[in-house]
Amino acid sequence: MTDEEKSETFKKWHDLMNMSKAQLDRWADDPDHLLASLNRQEAGSIQSGFDSLRRIRTRITKKKDDWTADDYKAAKREISFVSRMLGNSPGDPVGDSGMSKWEISLKNWGHDPSLKSSPQYKKWKSWSSKKKASEDVQTFRMMCSSVPSDHPWNKNKDPLCTMVASTGLPDLLPYLDWLSKMT
């Protein structure tokens, strides 16, 4: 690898690895990091996200002059993986984490799409907003179903409680705001 190729790889890698050493360490301690990526046995001959996370945490603070041939080789794989993953769609949240496998995998590979420095921050933000709206509708449904039987809403079959089953959150925002002040 020429010096120019090394410089290009080093810069591109650091541009994609948008998590600090402290953020990577906290993420490695978070059990949610285990909800995506393959472990070493499942990965077989391919590099696992867990192994990459460990290597990235070590390499993130290394100076360019201290990088070895293995560092450059691993960095190229990581650049390739993160670049491909950024083109994918987030998907559904995994378990109670509130994160998709897309986000978890990217974080395991040193890139947090929820940071504004991510080229896919807007994609993550849009997904996050839709997920939040869905959670708000579910909360509203629970609130409607827990209205006491002697409450006027139940006597009159309040149309707003009925409407939540067939509409999205934007139509209900004023009502949710009002309702939160009433409870």
C-alpha cells in the first residue's frame, strides 16, 4: 500500500468512524450491542461486528504512524461494511432497545447514525420520528381502552377514541396534548 493510499484509507476511516473512544467503550458495555451482528461462531470466516468493535476501540486513538498493515487491512473492511450498511434501511426496533439492527450493527462497526455527523442522520431521524409516532398512537390506544365505564367518553363512544384505530398521529396531536393536561 502506498503512502497516498494509506493517507486516503486513514482519512476515510476516521470520517466514517464518528464515535469517540468513550462512546465506543460505553457502547461495548451496553448489552444492546449484542442484539445485532454475528458472534465469532456464527460469523465463521467473515469478520464479526463484535470483533470489529473491539479492534475499532483499540485503533480509534492510534496515530497514523502507529497503524500496521493489519490496521489498514481491517480499516478497509470496516469502511466497506459501514458504507454498504449506510445504504440500507433501518427496519423494525429490536426487543426493548428502541434501535433497529441497522443502527446496532453500525454502532458495532464504529458508526452511530443518530449523530449529526452521520451522512445518514436524516434517514435515522425520519425513522426515529415514525417510531415515536407509532409509540404515541399505541399509548393513546391504551389510554382510550382504560377510560372508566362511567366516563362520558364511554357513554358517548367518543369519536376521537374510535378514530385512533384508523388514523395516524398527526390528526391526534392536539387531542393528545389536551388529554395529557387533563390526566
